[in-house]
Amino acid sequence: ETNSSTLLTVRDIQDIFGFGKNYAYALMHADGFPSIQINKRIYVSKDAFEKWLDQQRGKRFSLCQ
């Protein structure tokens, strides 16, 4: 069973990284980022986020093209 404490929102991502709202939304929509969209809201499970973050170690990640 999933409860709201296991899901991170755009605001949570903003707080974790210190990003602005637009950059946090861009990350949540980026290819390879494990977000899910439910109706108009976008989330990432805390476990999936932590796994994704571990996989980024030693890599450079950029949303700029």
C-alpha cells in the first residue's frame, strides 16, 4: 500500500535540490527520471527517487540541451 509519505512532489524535489519550480518540473519530466503522472499531478516514489539518485553518482546530469 502506498501512502502520501512515500511519494515526493515537485515541491519536495525543489526543496531537496534547491531548484526553482520550472527546473523541478523539467527534472520530473526528464527521460530516465522515474516520475509518474496521476491526472495532472506528477510524483516520484521515494524509493525510486533514491535508486535513481544513487545511479547518478559520478555522472553529470543536465537538463540543458
